[in-house]
Amino acid sequence: MTFLFTALSILFAPVQASSAGMAETKPDTLYPISTLFNKQHFVYQLITQEYITNENDFFLDVKLDTCFLIFSRTEGVNTFDMGYYGDAIGSKPWKNANSIQLQPLRIKFNNQGAVLELVNWTIFRDALMSGISKQTTANLISPEKFDEERVRLNNEKIIRRLVMEDINYLFDLCDDSLREDGEYIRIKPVRSPFSGEDMYLQGNLTLERPAGTKNTLKIFTKNAAGAYEKPILLEECNEYAKAAAADGTQPLSEIQRVGLNNEVEYQYNTAKKTMFRAIFSDVLAINFQSRGNIRTYTLWDSK
């Protein structure tokens, strides 16, 4: 799987131009750096909502969960340990954490506040390879696939994305400059929910100052499967459904359409220079049923 994190994360191409004959005004430019790397300690609350809706948009199932991401400075330059906890002071573990989330992340930021490196990435590489090794021993994957994964996973950027993708994107805009009256073409790698392979979905990025606010700026990104990607998703979905029906986990049904959307809403405080909220939304539509996964990160505390 090809990995492109920064190069294809955002392609800037403003499409808005001033009208002919009108006096030109210089638009405001936003430099959304984060100052959190100067803190000793900061906390984000994470609320996760997973849902399934039918063709009438009635909820068939909803799951909610809350945890806290606690960042604590270490001796390294701009380096923090981050763990998932059940409360904002870190007195109890997050009960729904998986085996990867139980291991603290050691994250290094650059001087603009973007994630520079997952310092302890080899710990996660070894854990992932251990799982793949067990699958190989059980003949669930071939030795050739094991060797392919061993080479692919020996890469910090790939491991960083696999174990902390949302956190990467939470601070991703800190390396950029954005014109407030611009609309930008944006291409984002989004993994197929069926094959796990990246699909590069085209979308846009826009900015908005909410009425009545002085220091709040909202940044929206929207990416969706288009005419090229939808047939690929449909084929993958049908293959996935056939495999599930073959092992008896679910009945085989006719699938005629598949859609995939990825949206993010950032809320940035221009005075404090912090991303105080980010809402990540992934929606998979199969026929007339939708499955959504919404993660809301809110800055809870910093000092």
C-alpha cells in the first residue's frame, strides 16, 4: 500500500478570484500553528459515535463511548507521551482500549505544532508483525504475504498512520497557510473498508468565520468516492459479502451501490493558536443503509 501523508494530504489550488472591475482587497491568511507543544501537559476528550441507519434515516444501532487523550511532556525536544484514559486526570484506564491503545505513544512535534515523528514506532511495528506471524502460522495468510507486510511495516510513517491516524490529522494543518477566502482542491488517502488499500479521494477544503465570533475559524474538508472509485468499492463489497456468506456469518444479499465519504470539521482559535475541536466523520453507504463513525476531539485542558 502506497503511503503518502504530507505530499497528498492537501493540494492547494484556490478557485475563488476577484470579480473584474472591483477593487481588490488583500484576503486574510491563516497560519494554523499549534502552541500546545510549548505546554507541559494537555488533554483532549474523545467522544466516539458509531451508528447504522436504514433507507429512511432511522437509526438501527448506535454506540457511544468517551475517553481522554492525555499528553505529558518528556525530556525530548517537543516530545510528549500520550495515553488513552477513562478520565481526564488519568486515574483509570480506558476500558474499551484495544491492545495497541494500551501502549503509550511517544510523539514528537515540530516547531509549528504538527506531528513530526512517532518516536517509539518500533514497539507498534513488532506488535503488528506478531499478529501477522500468528496468522501465517495458522495458514490464514501466505508466507509471501508475510514477507510483503514485513517490508511494508518497517517504516515509521506507515506505523504512525496505522496507530494514530486521527492524531496525525488533528495537527496536520499546522504546517500550512490558508487564505480565508479560498477554496482548495484536496486529495486525501482513505482506506477502503473492504480491502484496506488506499483510495485517493478528491475533495475540497473551505474556511468560515462563524457569525458573532472573533477568534474562531472553522475549516471544513470533504472527500468522497467518485465515478472512478465507486465501481471499485462495489466490486470489493460484493467479494466481501460472498466471503462472509461462504463462512456462514451472514446471508448473501444483492449489492447495487456503495459510497464512501470522509469529512472533517476543525475549529481553530486564532488568539490562543490551538485546534480546540475537530470532528472526523467516515460514512460507508451500502445500498440504502449507512454506517457512520464520528469522532469528536475537544481540547479539555492545557497547562
